[in-house]
Amino acid sequence: MINKITIIGVGLIGGSLAKAIKENGLAKVVFGFGRNSDRLKMAQKTNVIDQYSTTLEEAINESDIVVIATPVGSFKEILSEIKPFLTGKIIITDVGSTKTNIVSMVNQTLGEYSNCFIPAHPIAGKEKSGFEASEPNLFINKKVIITPLEANSSDSIKLVQKMWENIGADVDFMSPESHDELLGMTSHLPHMLAFSLVNYLISKNPSASIYAAGGFKDFSRIASGDNVMWRDICIQNKDQIISHIKGYQKTLDSLVEAIENENRDKLDLLFTNAKKTRDSWVG
Amino acid sequence: MINKITIIGVGLIGGSLAKAIKENGLAKVVFGFGRNSDRLKMAQKTNVIDQYSTTLEEAINESDIVVIATPVGSFKEILSEIKPFLTGKIIITDVGSTKTNIVSMVNQTLGEYSNCFIPAHPIAGKEKSGFEASEPNLFINKKVIITPLEANSSDSIKLVQKMWENIGADVDFMSPESHDELLGMTSHLPHMLAFSLVNYLISKNPSASIYAAGGFKDFSRIASGDNVMWRDICIQNKDQIISHIKGYQKTLDSLVEAIENENRDKLDLLFTNAKKTRDSWVG
């Protein structure tokens, strides 16, 4: 059993991880760090975390694992603030949605302690944010991608891997670059499309939504994601996201062409393929 | 109470309408027409319809209301086949997702009986098709848009309006053009985006879907819509759909620009607006 796990940023993901660790008895103390003591007090009161502090030194002191669970835009600052309190024994990991950028930040900021940082990303979430929306079962049967650094010891990697596996997740390994390309496609792109759909409707006819069926609600659900989180992801995974949006626009162009030409066979094929593939993915 | 309602095309929408009419005791006989007698027999056996026929003359004979519930691409043929059996007393209506095109088909095909056709569109559906997926509650609290023709008598319009209201729907009236612009935006566009997202992922990396979170599943659900239905809608609402896709691409362009420039304020604004509006729509 781990003595102390510190969660930096007790929001939806941090809070769900805290609850899952407590529910599975994986650590003696789940310690929360944040900037707002009222919020942390509430998280403690509702049994999300055991203890908390608004000073990093206290939060990290004698911790076995520190999990950074804040929006990725705040990582640089947090890494710099953490560094003075590192010992070489404290394992640091994260839950950030981008990896290449974070890895280079870690290398720049943590210096001799960068080998203690195990970059990870649980592919789980929902459109609500804050620890109030957290659930201990959020990670069950969800993928967690670890993108190890060359300098990471296999023991440190295993520690983080076990943490996720013990709360029901399925861990995969890949390079930070593959992660960002893949997630740019399966997560960042759909979010950009959903945000843009809502923005397009706002620009055309804000009252149109009363004529939207259930499909629209599902489709636009992810447009309710947290704005700071998505702003940070856009900036950190900029190249991949732009490249996927542009690639997607070409797919739209060929659909427009098929509609323009009333190319029934092509339209049939496009819709049949999409349906078949989507059903096989979900089924 | 109506004596006989005929449903032409006993699929998801036709079957759900049939069930709702039976459940609410609105007609003595709900009569199904289709091309496949095995399917119709099954629909009768599972209590979706009371009687059926594969000949239009028998299906329409002495019917009070005929509801065309086939994909919109088949309307022209059906209207021509129906015409010889019309009497001036039979009210015809439909559930098609496009209206301008259908109205002009009705005017071209039905001649002196075009005043008997009340164009309508219930905004309800799901990604499954066929009467097996039908449900009597499908239309409760759903919008039905009626786009009356100038020649329609107010009694005929009321008859169709009451039919929908009696099964729980909320009827609105507008012009066929407004309908097509509106639905092009709230329904056809999201479907095109979802089909294209899946097609883009297929083209890039078909196995990527295992790294997709719940949001992706919701987002892509409508990519499982029926291919024939969507092919027909694309062709019939061609101009509106193309115009909305192109407009949407401009919205994507301005997102790309904000990401390229790392314009944090703009990104914040785009995501905050989308989230706020989406949340207010869904309530």
C-alpha cells in the first residue's frame, strides 16, 4: 500500500482518481492540493480527499506519487513550483490530454528529476467539470496511455501502471507523438467540431435549437467541455489539431462534391461505410 | 374517431406512428402498405399495424388519412401511383425530412388533388431503422412542423395537426423554405459532420476508435443513420445542405486561425460561448 498520494487539482479527473484510490484502499492518505481552500475543504467534507493544503511543499512532502490533474496550460508553473521539493523518490505523473508538449516541459523544468515524471493520460471524461461531478468508477474499462520517458525506471513506470490498473483501467504504452496524433483525431477533433457546430448555429439562428432532435443533443454534448481545458489543449497540440481540422475539411469537401453532383452511388457508399464502421466501433 | 389510417412504409417512423395511433385509440384500422409482404406480416404479428396490403389501391381504399413514411427519394413514384385512387376526401400527409422539394413534387404530380396533401415533418428519430425499433412514445414532446400549401383547407390541416397532437407532439407551422433552411442547420448539417468524422477517421487510422472516449460515441451516434434516407435528403435539400457545410467550414477556418495564432482570448470566447449556449439549449 502506498502511504500518500497527492492530487494537484481536485477537479473531475483528479477527484474521480482520488475517490477511486480511496474506494480501492490503494493509499493511506489521499492528499489534495489546490489554490482555493474553500473548494478543498468541501472536497474533504464530501470525502473526495482525506487531507489538503494550499501550499505545494506541504502537499508534496513525503508523498509517494504526485498526480498533476490541472488544465495542461498550468503545468509549466506547477512543475517549476514543485521542483524545489522533489527528492528523487517522489514519482510524479499527470492526466493531461497532450503529451509531446508536456514531455518537453518536463525535460526543461525538472532537470535531474525529469526521470521521476511518468507522463500519462486516462481517456475518460464527461462534459461536467469540478470534483462535484467526480465518480470512483470513471476509469473502469477506460484506456490510460502512458508515454514513458527514456530516463524513466521500469519500477516507476510500473507503479503508475499498477495505480491505474488497480482502479479498473487498461494501460497502453506509446510515444508522446503517437499519443498526440491519435488523440488529436479521436478526441480533440470531435471537440473542435462540436464547439464549432454550436458556434455556427449561434451565428446563423440562435433559436434554431428548439427544432433539434435528440441526435443533435448527443452530437453537441462535448461542446459543453471546459473552456480553459480546451484552450490549453488547442495551444499544446496545435499542429496536430490544425492538421486534423484541415484533413477533415477535405473530407467535407468531397461530401459537398458528391452532393453537388447528386452522385447517389458515392453518397450511398460514404454513408454506408460510416454507418458500418461506427456500428462496429461501438458494438 | 378516424375509420382508417394508411401508413405507406412501416419503418421506424411509420411504425412508431402506427403504434402511437393504436395506443391512443385514434383510428379503427391502422393499415400498412409496403413492398415486402413478409415484413408487413411481421409488423402485423407484432401488433404494429392491424392490416396490410402490398397493393396501393387496397391500402388507400376508404382511408381517411394516408401517411407517406418512406425515404423522400421514393415520394415521386409513390405520389404517381397513389393518384388514380384519390377521391378528394382522402387526406395525404408525410413525415419527410425535406419539404420544398416534396411540395413541388406534390404540385407536379397530384394535380387537382394536391390540395389534399398536408406536408409535415416530425422531428424525431433514432439511429436504428425498421419497425422493430419503433416505439409508441417516440413523438411525445417532439416538434412536428407542418408546411401547409396555399390550397389546403383549414379542416384538412387541423385533421393532421390533431393526429400529431393526440399522440403527444407539439405542432408548429412554417413555410417549406424556412423548414429546409432550419432543418438543414439543426439536423442535416450535424449528420453530415458525423458521417464525415467517421469517414475521416477511417481514412486516417481505422483502429483509432479504441482510443475514443464516451464523447466520441455520442458524437458519432448519428453517423449510424440509414444511408438511403440520408442520400435522399442530401439530394432533396442539396442547396441548403451545401450552404450550411460551407458556412460551417468558415467557422472552422476561424477556429484554425485562433489556434494558429495561439489567440487565448479568442479560443476562450469561442469555447465559453459554445458551452453556455449548448447548456442553455439542453436546459
